[in-house]
Amino acid sequence: MGLTNLSIGRLIEPLRHIPMLGGTNDQFHINLSSRYRPTMAPLRTLLVGSCVMLLLGIFWTVGQAVLAYQESWTIAAELNRARQQDDQLVAEARQEGIDLSEGALQRLPAEVDLANQLLEKRTFSWTKFLAGLEQAIPPRLALSSVRLDTGGTAVHLTGTAMSLEDITAFTVGLQDHPTFKDPVLAQHRVGTNGLVEFDVTLRYRREGA
């Protein structure tokens, strides 16, 4: 038994000189404690500030999204209320015999223009207009066409004259007349019969206009 212990002691003796297994002072150490590095302080501050700004940005974005969502719901409610009012108006118009369909609304501007033209024709006095025009026509000039626009203010005249001087006298007479203004000789040309053909545009000052 003593021999066996001696043999084991001899085998263990060399292992004691190994750093991680023996009893020497040269043991393996791992330092897990943190070490303060002054050069890393600005970087840590920057990272912390960036995280705070990121969180603030996330909170702001979420808040804006909530506000936009609430606003969209408000707009949708207003649109729904407007549609209900339109439907109610159309129903009441149908009961009164008024057509407010899309096709009728598209025809409405043309009907309004036609009504305005009819009113203009009812209030327009051809007698006064032709009487005033006759006062401005010189003896050697004849009109072949008198055309008014839909509003009864712009007048287009075509005719013939013996000479260009007669046309000039005609435009001067229109300018001096109290019911006509801004006569413009659009064009003139000598016809095959030797007469000067002309086009004149002017504005008619109606009573009350």
C-alpha cells in the first residue's frame, strides 16, 4: 500500500508545475471588470443623445399619424353628411318636378345662355340701333351686312364705298356718335367693280349699359 501511494505521488508531481493544474502562483486570470476610458465618453454621449432623439422622433411620428387618422375620419364624416344632404335635396327636387340629374346639370349652362340671349333680344331695340347707324353713314357708302354678337354690344359691319376717304369719314362719324364707340377698320379692298369693300367692327353703347 505504501508503494502504491509513492507511485501516485511521483505521477502527480510533474502535473503541479503546469500553470492551470498545479499549485504554482502562475494561474490563468480573466478580468471581467469594466475599465473607464476617457476617450470613449464623447462617443457614449453621442450614442445616448442619438437614442433620445430617435425616441422623440418615433413619438412625434406616432402622434402625427394619430392626428391624421382622426382628421381623415372627420373628413369622411363631413363627406357622408354632404352626400346625405345632396340626396335629400335631389329627393325634394323630384317631388317638386325639378330634374337635378347629372345630365340635366350638364345641360344647365347651355340653357342659361339661351335664356340670356332671349332676354337680350327682348330688350334690344333694332329701331334705335338702325336709326343711330343711319345718322353716321355718309352718302356715298352702302352697308351690305350688319351683324351683332350674342350680347348686342359688338357690331360687325361690311359694305362698299366710292373711295377710302368715304370709309374714313364713316369711321369718324361712328366715333363721334353718342351710341357708338371704338370703330376699327378691319380690312378694305378694291373690288372688281371699282368700289372699295370694307369690314368695320365697333361697340354699341346701349341705353343703361
